[in-house]
Amino acid sequence: MARIFLLSFFCFIVFTTPAHAYLDPGTGSMILQALAAGVVAVAIFWRNLLGKAKQLFGGTGTTKEQNEERGGPGDS
């Protein structure tokens, strides 16, 4: 399987033709914006995932009592 992948990759690299394409500044800006949004989304996802894992395994996650002490929403 790896052999087929390497052979096809080699063929794509060797037998390419020029595309004569143009990327204007607006397109480049959209690409950079999409990349930045992807990086931020992954960072927030991992932060939330780690926070939930810490709560699950008894880490420093926020408990209901700690939230009430800070004046956050609670069951009053």
C-alpha cells in the first residue's frame, strides 16, 4: 500500500504542468483567515477537552461550591 502511495506521489510531482493560476490579495487574505480560525478552533477545543478531563479525574476544575463562592450562577 505504501509503495502505491509513493509511486503515485512521485508521478504527481514529476508529471505536473503549470497551472497559470493567479491568487489575488483577497484570496490570500481568505486563506490566512481560514488558517487562523482553524488554529483558534483547535486551541479552544483542546483547552475545553483538557478542562473536562481535569474535572473528571479530580484536577483543578471548577466545582459548584467554588463557582458559588465567586458569585457565579448557582442554585439559590
